[in-house]
Amino acid sequence: MEGMKWGKARYLDASALVKLYVVEPHSDVVRAFMNAHPKPFNTTSLCFAEALNVLKRKWLKKELTTDAYLKATHRLTVAAWGKEIELQNYGLVDPFVHNDVERIVQAHNIDVSDALQLLTLLKGRHSVLVRESASVLITADTGLATAAAAEGVRVWNCAAGPAPSWA
């Protein structure tokens, strides 16, 4: 369990992943944080795919050149391939997890992808670190940040300010 040897598990949602590879508000803060902390960071397969989709959308809207789009997607893919960012999943296609997903979606008005991300933190590989307050979810999504905090997950909303000392 590589991520546990440092005593922290840091999860990046799609909004934070995109900030690592394109310039947008708070990109510098997320990049500096990632560069200052041991790897690997974690994300879910859905967040990884969502980040690729956001990059695609930016390219299609001409917010990114073709070169910038290809460079960003390549760097994101290499980070996952090289284990700088590890993909973690809990119950992605498990129908028995659906009740937990529904509860979180209904309780916090977030989408299924975000609910599965919270369940990955709460019940997945590094769940013991969440219980010990040694995990953090890094996001720029206020709704997800609010839901995570309500579910007992430490969260840093990177769009709301600098990283807290415990992150």
C-alpha cells in the first residue's frame, strides 16, 4: 500500500486534476501543493475520465489549442501510468453499492460520480486514513466539498483558499 507509507492519502477530484495540467484560476496553488508533497496522489477512474472530458471540452471550445490539449492529456496519462497519481475505486460497477450511492446523492444533491468518489474515500483502500483524519480530498467543486465535509471527509476546496496545514 504505497500511499499509506507517508501516513496520508490525498485524493484529487477532476477539477483539481485539470488544474495540474492547464492554466486556470488556482492552478498554481494546486501544482505547488502537489510538488511539495510525496507521491502518489489518488483519484478515481471516473474523476480521471471526467478530467479528460473537461480537457476535451476546453479544446472544443477553443480554450485550448490542439497542442495544449494533447500535451495536457499526455501529462495526465503519464502521471497515472507512472503512479504519480494512482487510480482507486470502490464499487464502481458493484450493484450492491448503489444504495450507498443513492443515499449520498439524495443527501447532498451531488452526482453519482462525486458520490462514488466519496465512497472510495470512506470505504476503499485508504478508508482507515479517513477515519484517522489522515486523508484529504482536494477539489474546486464547492458542492462536493460541502458533501465531503458532511460525510466526515477532510476536504480542501482549493478555489476557496490556500491548503490548510493538515492537508
